[in-house]
Amino acid sequence: MPTTLISGVPHVYDLTAPTSPNSETLVFVHGWMLSRNYWQPLIDRLSKDYQCLSYDLRGFGESQPCRDLSPLPKIQATGSVAIAVQQSVAQQYSLLSYARDLSLLLKQLQISKAWLVGHSLGGYVGLWAADQMPEQVQGVICLNSGGGIYLKEAFERFRSAGQQIVKFRPKWLLQVPGLDLVFTRANVVQAMARSWGRQRVIDFINADAEAALGTLLDSTTEAEVHRLPQVVTRLSQPIYFVAGAKDTVMEPKYVRHLASFHPRFGKGADNVLEIPDCGHLSMLEQTNVVESHIRQILRS
């Protein structure tokens, strides 16, 4: 599999051949604790007409840092010490740092123009990348990405639960009978194929602890939550948001809220597309519908 070194980490990626000299390039960015694999059903359809690039974010999937195994940074301390440790970890895995990784990847692969398709956390990376590379990024399509509203108690609970999840991921979980069946039903409306449940278990267990913790801490701070709408406001490229009507992780009202900060919101075509009977993994749950939306957006 192709690999390139970015930010000191070997990044694994898949790049399809261009369909014509002037064909659009679509770059797919996965979400938290996932990998590039979840884009494959969509790429199988779209690669007939577009060049498609998918890659594993630094610390996720197969893009693992080359370092000795070490315990997860301890953040049980309280007060200024805990905050300092959290900030140190988070800064290494900020949304902006991942956007810069993407910029370097496009440069190495000599991709001068691209549309970004990001899922959940990957959507935020795509928005930051569009802000940093206005000439290179032609537009962004965010799947199951929203926010911009900071709810203190809810975010504190989410951060605490997320940290516990990141800490407790022993390798023997891969051998637990039936665990993949649990993952086939997590955050979706209808159970997925068991193979996807197995893939989710693998990505969940193998994600680098520091990267998983860092992205969680950075993307859920009050400052970062409020900064994201500012990024969307600055973007001049077309930005679209695809929401799952039954997404309990990122409810449509929060998707629409973030979308409302884009200059084109409410002016002509709606930049929010809602998919019925769909949860948080729209690219797997409703692959045909997502494909149709992407093609429609690119045609327009």
C-alpha cells in the first residue's frame, strides 16, 4: 500500500487513477477512531468519474507513529497541572495540525485542486484545510459534521467519557465474541454488515492513544467549538453539509447551525441536505444517497 512521511508519521493512503486530464479530485477524510476503509463503498462508485484519494489521519488506521509503546499521558491531576497536560497533548493533534498534514499530503501527491469530503471530525479538518488553502480547496462536503454551540455540562461529560474510552482498549477486546455485533449497531439506524462491525472494533482498538486523546481534547474545548463557526464564516468556497435525520451523535439542528455561518447560507440553494432513516455513518448507511448528493453538488 502507498505510504508517505508527513509530520514524522508514515501516512497510508489510496489514490485512484484520474479518469480524464481535467477530472475532479475528491479527497476523503475520516472521523474520530475510524479509518479510510469506510469510504471504499463510496469510492467504488465515484472513482468511475473522479479521481479519489483516501488516507488514514495521523495516529488512526494504519498511519501509526513510529515510537516505543508508552502509557497514555496521565491527566488525573486537577487544576492548572491537568489543564497544562491536556493542552500539551491537544496542541499536537489540533484540527489545524491535521489540516496542515493534509496540505503536505496534497503537495507530495501533486494535487493542485481538490474537493474535500469529510466525515464528523474529518469534516472539521476539511473546513480548516479550506481556510488554510483557499486556492487549492475548491469546496467541502461535510457528512455528519456540525456544532458551534458549547454546552458546558454536556461537553464535560463527553470529554470525561471519551477519555475513559481511550484509556480502556486492551488488545484482548479483539477476541471478545460478539463485540463486532455491538459495533454493527452503534450510532446507526439499521445494523450494518458484520464485516463493518469487525472493522470498527479494529480501528477502535488500534487507534494511537495519544492521537485519540489529543483530537478529543482539542476539538471539544470551548474555544475550539466557538472558533469553528468563525472558520466557516471566512470560507468563500461552496460548503455543503449532509446530516442524518436520526443521527444521535450530531443532530441535524447542530449541523444546520454550523452551516448557517457560511456566507451562502439561505441564498438560493440550501447547503444542508438531510437524509431520512440515517444515523452517524451516512457513507455506509446510505451510500447511494450520499453518492447522489456528491454528484449533484459537483455538477452544480
